[in-house]
Amino acid sequence: MIKAYAAFEPGGKLKPFEYDPGVLGIDDVEIDVEHCGICHSDLSMINNDWGFSEYPLVPGHEVVGTIAIVGEQVTNFKIGQRVGLGWHAGYCMTCHSCLDGDHNLCAQSQGTIIGRHGGFADKVRAQAASVVALPDAMDMQAAGPLFCGGITVYNPLVQFDVKPSDKVGVIGVGGLGHIALQFLNAWGCEVTAFTSNDSKKAEALTMGAHHTINSRNITEIEAAAGQFDLLLSTVNVKLDWNAYVATLRPKGRLHFVGATLDPLDLGVMPLIMGQRSISGSPVGSPANIANMLAFAVRHNINPVVENYRLDQVNEALENLEAGNIRYRIVLS
Amino acid sequence: MIKAYAAFEPGGKLKPFEYDPGVLGIDDVEIDVEHCGICHSDLSMINNDWGFSEYPLVPGHEVVGTIAIVGEQVTNFKIGQRVGLGWHAGYCMTCHSCLDGDHNLCAQSQGTIIGRHGGFADKVRAQAASVVALPDAMDMQAAGPLFCGGITVYNPLVQFDVKPSDKVGVIGVGGLGHIALQFLNAWGCEVTAFTSNDSKKAEALTMGAHHTINSRNITEIEAAAGQFDLLLSTVNVKLDWNAYVATLRPKGRLHFVGATLDPLDLGVMPLIMGQRSISGSPVGSPANIANMLAFAVRHNINPVVENYRLDQVNEALENLEAGNIRYRIVLS
């Protein structure tokens, strides 16, 4: 039996829950969970914000632990090996996206907490291909958030060929943004943090930003006209996106990793005149997660985390919902 | 004196107009105009749709002719050489975009018909750097429309690294779209033409399309879900852009070269989940115009034109405004 914490109804408190995971699939592994980050999408799934949650629901998709059991066809992991697991716990492995190395875009991918049970537990299972080995030098305690928040902001740097000579703005300094600042600084870029929270400005500068701009002060935004090669938006609120587009240089890109639900209302002419792009991306592939972990170790990049015990999960979720976290929670 | 046709007020008929161009600039050339295409933006400028027209206004920015005089510092052209001139008649030559080969994105670029007099005339002047030599094998009669309509649809293939293995859709089969179909077919792509005009479907197939879809039939559009690497929109009307985004494959791009004035109203989640991009671009740089001309000659790509004499310009403009042209007008 696997001992977990589950929500039993939309928005419900998490309660202890045991389940029998059945026979281990031949391509799967079982992981002894040591740490598990909490992501805003865990909260969205608990609350059934997206309409496809199934209960009991065991959240947790920023898992770090060690391999406990391997399925009979698994050759890439051995018992006791340190690994991590993110948003995806399985891929079809044969669609065009999977065969092209874009497993994260597989239409048949399985979410770790969608129709499966996640990492707020003593053990979790996943297809071996979706699990990534931790580099030896990586600290397990803070690594969890790299597997969802981290790869979400790292992946665009690879996908869109961001260059060390680029000027980049990060919109929002939170769970995703504070990791983005570190990655972009290490990537060699000139980094500007956009935040509406004055108390985060000094911290943003210590995490890699060279400059800060108030994300809701239109005068400051307008003063940055034509500056940025890339803007990476990590927020889920509506901002004045046309004003942000105007801060892009010719050929610049406004890229969304935060899921704002309001339509974008974008003018076409500023895109045409400046050859600008608008885009989005989800988490990354296993290969890019491995690539990111090596980069994070080499540059000493660590999520800034607050630690809670697994039995304090409801308190942790309340603090996350209240916006009190700097900058990511890890359950241990 | 240069003999031209000019509009003397917004929306006015064109009338004969003579002007003294003054002393030729040391970096400029004077071209004897042989042919000049008519572009929708000539009409927009005549009508002052964009609010910055100056009268008398001599339209015409798809010019083909021969070099008549060269300024004293001009070394790249000789008298009598066959050349063309498009939307831009000058660049600052020293901004970052110019120095990087992106003259078409120069913020100080000079439009051929903005604050200058264009090609509905016996002669026109331009900075030598903005003029491009015609390949020997190129037919002068039909080449004019390549210098604005042609480069506008060719440039994105270069800028966004479109591959011969890509599936591409062209939205709108008109002055721009009919050239795009030819370029994309020669580029090696699988090409679909989107048009609401059933009578254009058969012609689209002869111009390079492998398939056609009715651009206003939502059932046909929905049936194409997840297919395209690139959609190139040449229209200036509002379509159901979210339905078009759904026809893109993962990593696909919806690219605008037609200036629709309504905001795009795009949902963010389909961009994030499929790593999709929305973008736009204007005309191309002189280097890419030269690149395009060589490609057009090698692949026997020619705009399909209707010829009028320069003194029939008002009749030609009326037919353009009425949407009766297949597919581009050239004045000779």
C-alpha cells in the first residue's frame, strides 16, 4: 500500500489516504519520495479549476527521491538511484512529438496527478522514460521545484534559441519567476525583473536581475520601449499586453508560461512592423530536464524554498493560496 | 522635371503632376520607370487611411526600370542597369537593425511614397542601398509586384526558417497570396490555400496549392486540426483566429503579413499547450529581396498581372478597390 495525502472533493482539505498501486508496469519505476514541491497547479487540481480532476486526488508533481523498484523492461535506472519526476508521468513514445524529442508536447502524455496519484505520498510510480536522474552534485532538498517550475522557465531558452547577448525581462517574481531570474543571469543575459511588489525588488536583484520595473506602472513600462529581445511572462493575471509588446525590440518575443485566462487582445500592426512574436510553452521534455539539471548544478542555481513536513500539507497549501510563500514550498 | 500622376486630396482621382526633384543626393540613384505595380497600400495612402499621407501624393512602390543617373558616391549601379524599388526608398544605414542586415526594420527608414514621390511617374529617385538589381533572366513586365507583395510573403520563409518538409497554409488568395502559393510550392512545402471565393480554388491549385479549404467554413477548418507548421495570413479582415490556431501542429506558427485592424482576441492556453507562436512581419531587406529574385528566376515564379497604361491609372485603381483584379495590376 502507498501512504498518501488526498483531496476527496473539490477544494477539500487533504486527508491521509492509502491505495494499492497494483502490479508495477514493465516500463515503470516506483520512487521512494523524499521531497515534493507544491506548484500552483496542484492547487488548481485540488479545486478542480480545470474541470478534469478525479477524487480522491493525490497532488504532487515536483518529486525527488530514490528508485525503489524497476519494471522488468527498465534498463536506465537501478535501485537506490536519485531521481526526480515532474508534471508528466508517461508518454506514448511513438507519436511524432515523442519521436522528435518533444515528449512534453505528446497529445497522449499522462499527467502525474491526472488520472494517477502524485507525490504527496511515501511512494509514486511513473513510466521510466518520464523520470530523470539527479546529477551527483545536486542537493535533493531544493531540487523538486526544478521539475515543474524550473523546467517551465528553462525550456523556452532552449526552444527559442535565447542568446547570452539578449536582453530579457521576467514578468512576475514568484515560484517560476525567481528561478527564471537565476537561469537567465547564468545564461549570460541582461535581466530585468517586472514585479508589482516593491518588497521583492531587492530580492530580485540578488537572484540575478540587473534591473527592476514595476509591472503595473505604465510610465516605467513605456520608458522601456523597444528594449527587450524576450519577455517571459510567469503571471496568471491580465496585464496591458500591448504595452509590453511595445517594450520589445524588432524581432522580439513575448512568451507566456503563466496561464492567463483572459484573451490577449493584441494589435496586429506592432507585430508586423517589428517582426515580433507572441508564444507560449508548457513544461519540457525529459532530455531538456536533464540538460537543465546539469546547467543548474554547474551554475549553482537553486529554488528558494520553504520546508514543511508532509503532515503540514494543509497549512502549506493555505499559505500558498494566500500568496505568502517566498518562493516555493517543499514537503519532506 | 519628373512627370507623374498624383492625388491632390484624400480619396481624390489621380491627375498629371510635374515636380522638380532637385539635386540628386550623393548616395541616390534616379530610375527611368518602365513598370510599376499597384499595391493595396497605394490605395490606403491615396485615401489617407493611416493618417500620414501628404499631398500631392505620387503612389507607386513596386517599381521596375533602368538606372538613369547615379549620385557621386554610388558604386554599386551603372547607367542602364535593370533594377527594382519597393516599399522603402532609404535607410539610416547605421542603426542596429541596418547594421545587422535588417534594413526593413530600421526605425528611420523612408517609405517610397511617404514624404517622397513614388513610381506612378516617368522617373523615381531612391537611396542606392534600397534599390535591387534584377537578375538577367527576369522578365521586367511582371517583376514589379515582387518588390512589395512578393517580398512580404517571401521574407517570413527566410526569417522563420520554414523548411521544405513543412505543411503550410496560405490564408487569402489575392495579390499577396497568389505569389505565396508559388513560393511555398517551390520551397518544397505541402501547401493549402484558404479562400472564401470558390472561383479561386481551381486557380489556387494551378499556382502551387495542393489542397484548398474554405476560409469561412468552420467545419472545414476544424477538420484540419493540428496539421500546419505555418499559416501565413494575407487578409485584412477579421477571421476566427482561435479556430486557425487550432489547425497548427505543436510548435506551429500563425504569421500575419496582412494588417487586420481588429485585435486578435487570442486564448493563451492553446499557445502554451502546443508551444505555438503568433507573429507578423513587414517587407524584407535589400539582401532578402535579391535572394528572392534569384529564387523566383530559378523556379520560374511570376506574379499574375493585369496590365494598364499609366494614363489608365484611375480605372486600374477602381478595379482594385472593387476587388476585380486577378491578381495584381502593373502600370506600364
